[in-house]
Amino acid sequence: MDINNFPDILVSKQQLIDNYFPVFKMKTLEKYMTAIKKDDDFKCIITYGSSRMPMINVKGFFLYLQNRQNKMYK
């Protein structure tokens, strides 16, 4: 996967799964979102327009996944 395949836009959780990461389930995405909120380097990729509609930056989420993978296999 190449970072250039992911645009720098904000999308909803369902759009992120449907359009960019179809292998994830909603529960997995919510688990990652909880971890992102605790990480100071990446918590800015999730913004809240309202309490029910979090928006996720697609490119930032991909960078978070790469960072997580790098830490895991260090």
C-alpha cells in the first residue's frame, strides 16, 4: 500500500470502512479510534463535528496504522 492512494480528507467511520479499508469491521475501527485518542501524536486525526459524528482523516489513519506496525515489529 502506498500513502499516495489515501487522500487527505475527512470521512465518517462507515465511509472509511467502505471506501478505503474494507477489511476492517466497525468494532475494530472503534478499537483503533480509542487507541488514537490516547496517543498524543495522532489524536488530531479524529475531529468531532458533533458527539455522534466523528470524522477521521484518511491519510492520518493510514499513517497511524504504519506507525503501529513499525512499533510492533521493531
